[in-house]
Amino acid sequence: MQHNVLILDFGSQYTQLIARRVRELNIFCEIFPYNNYPTDLSSYKAVILGGSPYSVRAEDALQIDLSHIRGKMPLLAVCYGAQYLAHFSGGEVAASNIREYGRANLSYIKEDEVFFENVNLNSQVWMSHSDTIKHLPTNGVKLASTNDVENAAYKIEGETTYAIQFHPEVYHSTDGKQMLENFLVKIAEVPQNFTPNAFVDDCVKDLQEKVGSDKVVLGLSGGVDSTVAAVLLHKAIGTNLYCIFVNNGLLRKNEFENVLEQYKGMGLNVKGVDASARFLDALAGVDDPETKRKIIGNAFIEVFDDEAHKIEDVTWLAQGTIYPDVIESISVKGPSATIKSHHNVGGLPDFMKLKIVEPLRMLFKDEVRRVGATLGIDPELLGRHPFPGPGLSIRILGDITPEKVRILQEVDAVFINGLKEHGLYDKVWQAGAILLPVNSVGVMGDERTYEKVVALRAVESTDGMTADWVHLPYEFLMKISNEIINKVKGVNRVVYDISSKPPATIEWE
């Protein structure tokens, strides 16, 4: 796989969006912390410096040696990056009189500038900074301004170095994608060769070289990621792939049986293992979400280790890890904090003698689906909503009991089936129900009830990094609420979650 574009992260909340926009141009890119990236840049065609919550004027400003990048390869500096170039290269950055945050419009664009080809004057851009560039760095040439920001964009004469004070990657920068395309394709001449077909060819080749004739065991979940990973591996190594689907007791209603049936006819070697009692026993009395995740992760490893020992000479454990899992679990954002751990990310304990292979590790969810379509996987399977690896355990707030699992499975089934019956399932990126750790007073017939509260959650997103709640029709919500309360014993109140990510997360734990 040709790396093409290197994105250096200084802790901005928008860095992942830069990667998404670059990928949308069929250009492969990777994110690395500003202080920990590959020393060999020979395979990269361009570098992008991201934004940061820090100020370049601060004593603890994040600093990077750009001597091996500037003037040697195309460089685009965004926000903090643009201020960094100015501050440390003969320019001046000062505190702005007002915080420049939100929508702005370009009031000036330099004529015949390739970076702004097909970008309209008055085009809306998104600002997010409290400092401003007073004077350009040495050999800096102004390319664009807004009414409040004189030096909104500039380039360095004698170098292929461009800098912009705004964020082209966010939705509110209406021509932002065009600017990125102008820089990467027209200026940096980066090849647009990152397509699903190309990924499949490269991935299969890499897997064959990496795995060879070794045997691989893969944990299937029934979801998109593990299924696409399985088909890719099967394409690469054939019958040396052994798939295991584990019932952890926290799946959706009837999912264990349905998923095993689904894989019939796909040519995969799949074994079903019912370990529900093992997981539920280990989770008994545990209410901390991170502890739940770790218990489930450890139990999965133990189950796979047990099953792997039943396969002679197995060498590898394959996982359906995707890029958002990696980003959220391993703090690639440098100074930022880890949001939550993922059970399928990271190394294995010493007692387990398997090596890890993760064919989808660098893909976002929508890219996984496109690869799956290229592989000829059933569109209905590819259209399945994401489902958390720890299952319903992180949708049951508080401790886990078989009765709570039963209640949530029933509620979830009513909600998901209702979405499908009303033609809403494919309009939602992810949906599910959450069992809250509170009881609510209610009335059924002439009797007082004191039963559980459930929250319904439905979001729209492209990759799970950001998400917004879906405006489901009131009539639909009313019908589903009535059906849940009437059919699911133990629930007497239903609420709907209207929080977006950020500041909330998609899951509640």
C-alpha cells in the first residue's frame, strides 16, 4: 500500500476529519502524532499539519522540526500549523482581539492561484482559533483573507508550502474539499489510487506475504467489520482460515442462531461456541464500564485461546479492528486523552502464543462497506448497523444480570424490527436501546408499577467519529414506545436520546 499522505496531529478534534476528506479523494493517508511519526518519508507524497488546542505563543507550545519536510516535499499547514510556520519562521502571531470561531467568508482570493481554483469568492470557511497571524513568515505571500482575518491563507515562495488559518475539513467550509483536492492532486500531484478494488488487491497480496501458509483463527461477530475481514482472509489463504463465532450471552435476541445461518453458503469455515455462561459469570456484580470492557476482552481472548488449541498449528489471531477503534483506543492525537478502550485493539497476553493480523485496521466504516461490496458480500449484511464488541453489556448501565439482558434483548428487538418494518433502518447509521439503572413509577390498568426505564438511541454518521441524533417521526416513536411497554415485562417508560457526538458518545458506556 502506497502511503501517499502523512497527517501530523497536534491534538485537534478535527484531525480525523482531515483524514476522512483526504480518503474521499481516493487518496490514502495516515495520522501520526506530531512527535512520533515515521523517520523514512520516502513513500509519502505530501504532509499536512493539523490544528491544535494549544497556542504557538505558549511556553509549552507543541514544536516540531520541519527541516526534513519544508522545501523537500509539499506541505499544507492548517490552523495551528499555519500559525506555527509564521511564529517560528520570521512572522508574528498575536492574540486576537476577539476569538475567531465559527463561520466566516473569504473576502479576497489571490488571482490565478491553483490552491483556490474552482473556489468561489465569498466561500464560507470555518475558523477555530484565538490567535491570529499579524505578519507572514519570511517569503510568505498572502493568498486569501476574510473580513476579520487578513492572513487567512498564504504560501512560501520557493517552496511547495501552503498554510490556511481555517479548517477545510469541516462541513461548514463549503469549498474545503475542493481546496484539499487542489493542493493534493494539482499541486502535490498525489495519485488518486486508493479505491476498493486497489485495496482488495493490495490487502490480499500483503496477507499472503505476511501469513503465508500459516493457519489463522478469526473471531466473527456477525457484523460488517469481522465479516469483511473474514472474506478478505479467505480470499488470501483459503481453508487455512478458521472462523469462530462466540455467543457471549450479550448478543441481540436470537442473534447467535441467525448469524450462524447467515454464514452458511459463504464458503467460510465457521464454528459456533456458546460461552454465554462464562461471560455472564465473569461480569456478575460489575458495574464499572471500563472494567466490563476489560472482562469481556479477556474472556474473548480466553475463549479464542481454548478454541485455537483445538486447531493444530494455528499461528495467527485475526480481528476486524478498524481505524476509529485504533484512534479512540491508542491516543494518536498526541497530547489528547484516550476516550475508551476497545476489546479488539492492542496486543495479546504473554500466555497466548498467537500473532495478530488486522486487515481493516486502516479503514473507516464506510470504506469497509465499499470493500465488502467489491468482494460481493450480501448488501443486507453490509448494511447492518454497527454493534459494540462488548455487546449489550455497555448498554446495560450498572451490573449485568440474565434478567436485565432478557429485558434489553426484547426491547432492542422491538426497536430494530420496527425500524426495518417502517423503512427507517437504512436511514439510520446505528440504533439500539439502553437499559437505565433507575426505576420509574407507572400505572398499568388500575395498578401502580415501579419498573425499568429504557432509552432509545438512533444516530446518523459516516464513520462513528462524529454523529448526530436522527429525527425519527413522532408517530413511529409513539408506536414503538407503546409496543415496548405493552410487550416487554419489566419496562414502563421509554425515552429518546437526542445527544450528538461530540459532546456525547454514541454508546452510553
